[in-house]
Amino acid sequence: MAKISPIQFLRQVKQEVKKVTWPTKKEVMQTSVMVIIIVAVAAAFFFLVDQILGWAVKLIFGLGV
């Protein structure tokens, strides 16, 4: 691998950053809201499954309901 100077490296980084397509504010908001909704649904699902399994284990081992 060829060695390049720090100045050349920074120039290349600057060129690459110019190629990036940055999301709009609307896109960021939409994807953020979707992530929050999906996380909330997943949390509710796992909470429900945990409660059901906990109840089943107590029922099976006779620890009282």
C-alpha cells in the first residue's frame, strides 16, 4: 500500500465527502419516527412474551399465580 502525505489524505477525504448524498430534514424525521415506532412495538412484544412465559413457568412449577 502506497504511503500518502496527510495533506493528500485530507484532500481525498474532502473529495469523497462532496460525493455523499446527505438526507433531507424530512427524510431524517421520517426515518427517526419509524425507528421509534418499531422499537416501541418490539419492546411491547417482548414485554408481553416475557409476561406470558413468566406466568407459564410459575404455573408449571407451582409457585403460585
